[in-house]
Amino acid sequence: MSETSTAILERECLTARLDGGLLDVELHREPANEIGTKMLEDLEALVRVFSENDRVRAMVLRSRARRGFSAGADLRELHRQNVARKQSGASDGARLSEVRAFLDRIHRVMNAIDHTPFTTIAAVHGVVFGGGFELALACDLIVADKSARFCFPELRLGLIPGFGGIPRLRRDVGAAVTRDLILTGRSLGASRAHEIGLVSQLVGEGQSHAVARRVAEQSLRFDAKTTRSALGFLTPDLSAELEREKDLFCELFLSPVVDDALARFDEDEGAMPYLPAGSKTKEVEA
Amino acid sequence: MTVDDQVLDSLLALAAERFRRDRATLKGPDDLFDALDIDSVDAMALLTALEERFGVEIPDYEVQDVRTFDALAAVVRRRL
């Protein structure tokens, strides 16, 4: 990080520094940048920063967490809130309204990142799962180190990805790969992700941030207006598909299958119980 | 050494190197989580390293119930 960089946003889950025109964002919610209420609030604050600051000309998103870029939605928070609402006598409609409100907010964040007038780069390692994968897909480019694994495990929970993942993955790599990852819930290693074009640059372990910054610095050499025009031309309008995805997620959410899956997830002490031998997951040192 | 033995040997060497264990202490029938003192996230890293080493793709559902090095080596062999 350059000595000239300035922290312009310091929140519980992320810190953003402005270095010249480069907004360097570090996610740091342990254990693996789960996206719950707090992370959502902090991502909304990030959107306000880059939307209201003309000096931002490129953005890199990375993670400080050892486990990886992000494990996705905070399923324990989701489950516990859902149970609390049920116990307080909230109707299905009321519970669904809250889920819908969360989805609307996270979609606004993802859409804002997807439609920035400047180049955005996700620098990823380790787990890039669910909502974390969706966050990376909202960026224009993904630079991955060899440890990165991409996965949409939602069907194991009786759900589909709900933060815009299906339309954006299909946009970026096509329907066949999207079906493969969604319908099997399998994870994809960084090398394979690079082969299919999901990852723009594959780098050695621990190198994704440095390389992503070089990519961002390259983008800073170009005329801002030209970059904006190119991005506008390159970024198709997915709004109808994204709305349909939210509708479908909400339809599925009230299923008892989801209740059971989330309860099992919450009962497991592991960080990511859907991984092989997940019950063995141990706590990570701070 | 047979091809089967070579796969297991390479797997054990890779696991020992990655998780800083004495290669000589690792055996095929060992529970890999206990022997390496790793969690599920570390196991994902091992999966990635195996894919790199052997040039294969290993879907996670293939290793969902795998506990031993022998069983993991068998999964790799099926993909070679």
C-alpha cells in the first residue's frame, strides 16, 4: 500500500483506502466475511463512498480473512432471525417481507458495484462461496490466487443463490457452466475457473492483491470517460432476471426444507458445515 | 512401485509438505483430518493442491465422506 493512501472508510467489516484514484477495499469480518446485517450496512457505506467521490477511478476488493474472500450469506444470522420472528408470532408474509427487504438492499449494493463507471477487480483467495462468489461476480474482473475455490452451495440448503449470482454467472461464463455449478453445488478450483474464463488472471498464493492493484493501475492510465463508455456497452441490463431471482428465492424460502437445512447448519459448530467433513471445522486464531 | 502406490505416495508427500508434517508418520489408513490436524477449509485447500498436482478435477461431492488417505487416493485414481 502506498504511503499516500488515505483511509476514507473504516467500518467493522471493511476498510477502504483511496490511493490516487484507486479505492482499495479490504473485507475483514472473521471468520470468512459472512454477509449479514453488519456487512450489508458496511457495503452500503462503501457504495455511498464511491458514488459520491469523483476521485475514485478504480476499485479493488480483497479479504484479510485467512479462510478466503467470503463464505457468503450469514446463514446463522438468517436462521436465528427467522426463528425469533416465528416465536414472536410473525406471519409467513411478515417473515418474507424481511427477507425481501434484505435482498432488495444487497441487490442495490451488487448492482451499484456492477454498474460503476470505473473498473472494479475482485482479488480472491480461499473460499469464494455463495454471496461471496456473487460479490466477486459483481466486479468487472476476478484475479484469483491458486487457493481460490468458487462455489454456489445454495441447493444444499433448499435455496438458489439470491444476491444476483445466477444471472451474473450465466452472463460471464454461459448457461452450461452455470447449470453445472448450481445443480451439483460443487466447487471449482481457481485453475479450472481460469480455463473457463471466469478468472481473468491466475496468480500464485498470496499474490492476488498485488496483481489486482497492477490491473487497477493500468486502468487508471485510460481516459475515464472512455472507460465509462466501454463499461456501459459491456454491461448488459440484467434487471428483469435479477428481479425474478429474488422472487424465486422468496418462494423457496418458506419451504420447510429450508428451515431444516438452516437449523442443521446453525447447530453445526463448523464455519462451513456444507464442506466435506464440515463437523471437523475448527476455530481460527484471530 | 505400482501406479496405485505412486498416487498414494504423492498424496502423502503433498499433504506432509502443505501441512508441515513428517511424511514418514503418515499412512494410507490414517484419518487425514486427525493426522494433519486440519479442518474442512484446509481440506478444500488440499483438494485444490491435489487437482494441481495430478491435473484432474475433483468435485467436492466425491470426497464428501472421505476420511482416510487411502480413500482420497482412490478418488484421485478414478479421475486419472
